[in-house]
Amino acid sequence: MRLGLLAAALGGGALIVLITCFGVMAIGADVWRAGWSIPAICAFLLRQLFLSASAWAWFVGARSVSV
């Protein structure tokens, strides 16, 4: 719990520093330009989640993973 609060505080502080140094418009433009990668990242993470679930089901002896 304390580690999570510390991570949230550090992340929030880093966000404030980035916004202060570069400005909201510059950061927003960079995020907008990188938006094409979000579907690819989601597909990769969903694939990894499915493979992890399949491995766990195989390990505990379940028949299959239901989608």
C-alpha cells in the first residue's frame, strides 16, 4: 500500500514537472501523434493475457480457456 502511494506521488510529481517544462499543447500533440500505437499495444497485451490464461489453465488441469 505504501509503495503504491509512493509510486502515485512520484508519477504525479513527474507529470507536473513535464507539464511545467514542456506545456500542455506540446505534450498533447505528442500523445496525439503516438495514438496510432494504442491499438497495437492493446492487441499485444490482450494476446499476452490470453496466452497467460491458457498456460494457467493447462497448469491446473482445466480443459480450455473460454473466450
